[in-house]
Amino acid sequence: MWKDENVRYLTSLRAQLIAGKTTSLNGALLTPGEGPILLASGGEIDKAKFGMSWIGEAHAVPIMEQRELVDGFVTGILTPILRSRGLTSGKLAVDQANISFIQSLMTHLPEVELIDGDTIMQQARWIKTDLEVEVIEEACAIGDSVTQRALDETRAGRRELEVAADAMQTLFRLGGEMAHVTTPFFASGEHMSPPHRLATDKIIRNQDLCFIDIGAMWNGYFADIGRTTIVGRPSKEQKKIYTAVYEGLMAGIETMRPGNTNQDCADAIIAKIADHGLEEHLFSLFIGHGIGMGANEPPYIGETLPGTTTYEFQPNMVFAVEPLVWVPNVRGGGGVRLEDMVLITEGDPHLLSRVEYEERLLL
């Protein structure tokens, strides 16, 4: 396994992340009847050997991109590990990797059959343990605070990046590891119609709708929380859009019980937004997603692209539900998204996020 979330899920390694090097730095190998073998970058191996007593075996590996080094890893590190366990033939599940690694495996371990390991890991992570839910609750407490800080700092005359910086300061002050997205999402006014999914140097102005989606990671688990607010007085059109999104979100959350499906949730959200005549203005993206050690992970809610799959909700699944409607040519912007974290229980859905909605924007 090479994806950051899978490596951390299997080994608890909190590694330094280098931009653009995801799936190239650290890995984990699971073999029958053993704990995970950590394949750590040179910058992490000492920490692993001296500070991670639960890891029985760890090996330093190069950054997995230069072809010669990748070949060296396969022939000098991976092959001896597999040979010592009699595993140089059979199936090897891989979640994600550079093509040079795949080609090297095919060349040097020709009797190994590569199969999909990512789907296996996704499904293993779908249902959270009670302990995982407690960790996500804490991530949500930090994410709520980050969102509230951004709401409190949103006013005319400031730049989007200033508000994002304030929110990020709260994230780190409270012990968060990183935002839900690498590029913190704060957009104001016309930057929400259509959505610009990052913060810029745009100046916030009176009558701007402003959206915050920064969230938090804590102890390896993500919270994804979003709110829309208004600077000054909202127009009737802005209130109509906000009300449609709010009512859609509430309708969708109400369906999130065992026995119902992700499609039931999407249908409820879309139907309620359609009551306001705005279904054609839904954002061209899924409406919700699973979340945990992955910032976005299956199952998805409201996906419309080929391969869409229907799943039943099960207790201890966790989702971020995030309808977004944007209408062009609205003064101050016509884009609204609201996003909440929802835990599936044996009974009623449990809202993990607690940031207030903007009553001034409700009809």
C-alpha cells in the first residue's frame, strides 16, 4: 500500500508530506499472519525504528519515482522480503503506484500477479470502529472552531486569503494537522458563481455571499465542514438560494438511516432543491462523500458519472454531505454550499458538526 491514508491506517505512521509526492514516499506491506511491514522514507525510518514499537519490521525506501531507484527497491528490498516468506509467486494487491514500479514488478517478479488493493482498503475503512468515531468527533470539534473563526473574521474590506489565514491559525493552535483540502477553500461574491475552490486576494465586499470549507485533520482523521454567510444584507435571490440548499441538506440528512441508500439521500436533496426551481443549478459534483482517514472516500452521494453505484447506509459509516447551488449574474454572488458531517447510527442520523446556520439568509 502506498496511499497516505492506507499507510497510516495500517501502521499509524504520521509522516511528513511533501507536495506532489503522494504515493511516492512511504508504504506498507501486509503478508499472511503478520503485522504490517513499514516501508518508510529515509526521513522517517529512524522515528519508526526507535519510536514505533508496534512495528515489527521496517525498511528504508527511496522516493519512488526515479526508475533506477525503483528497480533497486524491487530487487534489493521487496524481493528479499517476499523470498524470505516464500511469496515470490501469487497475488500482490497494490492500491496506487507509479508506472515505473508496476513495470519493475512485472520484470523482476514475473510470477506475481498484481490485483486491486485500493478497493479492499476502501471497503475496510467504510465502517468505523467506535474509537474511530470518537477521533472523528474531535476532528469535528476542531473543524467547527476553524469554521467559526472564519465566519467571525469575514467582513468587507478584507481579502479572502486573510480570512483563510485566520482559520488556519485556529486549526494549528488547536492541534489540527492539516486542512481538509491542501488549498483552503474560502470564496466570496462572484467567486462562488461559479465556485472558485480556493482562497485568492479578492477583496470581500458588501452583499457578498462568502463560503468557508477548510475543515480539519486530527490524529489522522478528517472533518469536512462548510458554511455560507453574508456580508451586509442579503438580497431576496440570495435568500432563496440559501433556503433551497439548507432545506435540501436537511431532507438528505433525514434519509441517512440503515436500510436507505445513498441514492435515497441524493434524491431527497435534489427534490427539495427542485421545490425552489433550482435543481438545474446544482454544482456538477457529487453531493456527499464518505470520510475518515481519507479526506474524500467512497461511498459517494449524488455521483452522476459512469460507474455510479448504490449502497445501503450502515451503522458507523461517516459522511460529509455538501449540496451546492450556484446561480449566475446575482449581485454579490449566487453560490451557496452547506456541509455537515453525519454519522449513521442504528436509529436517527447523528450530526457530528455543530456550526450554526445563517438565519439571516433563510426565507
